[in-house]
Amino acid sequence: MTRHRDQGRIGWRIRADNGTRTPTDQVRLIAPPDAARVTVTVGGAPPATVTLDASNAGTTRIPPDQPATLTAYSTDGSVLGITPLPPVEADMSGLPGDSPATRVTP
């Protein structure tokens, strides 16, 4: 993960709020304040732009078993930050951070 100033991750996978924390295909994005756009790249597909609201937040769908990359760009096209998004961790028996899929920072 690369960071932009004091920014953290750009995106997070969402689990169902049903007591079982079932993985979903929903991903929530919070772009840096000066981001003009965010793209998502899944596998070998070309990057797709994610629509951001007035607070620079947005959502997209990525299959839980697919890794992806979220990239935030400034108005001049330079990269502000990149967040790798690993597949959903299937084994939740370990502690958070034990595997790349549960780490917030590298």
C-alpha cells in the first residue's frame, strides 16, 4: 500500500452485518481529499473508474475471491495512493494481521 500524506487505505471489503460476517462483493472507498478520481483494477481487466460522492467516498463491487487494486489520482493525473485489495480471507481463525488479507498496513 502506498500512502498519500496522512491518508491510510483507499478501500475496504464489506462483510454482511448478519451475525455471520459473510463476505460480500461490496467494497467501500474513501479517496484522499484532493483525489479527482479512483480506479479499480480486477485481474487483467482494464481499470474502471469508481464514482465518488461529494465527500470523496464511493462503492464498487469486486468478487470476494478476486484480488484488486484501487488507485487514486489527482487532477493532473499523478497517483496519490494505491491500495492492493486481496481476496476475502476464508480462514478467520487467526488474529487480524496474521495474513495479507487482514493487514491494514504492510
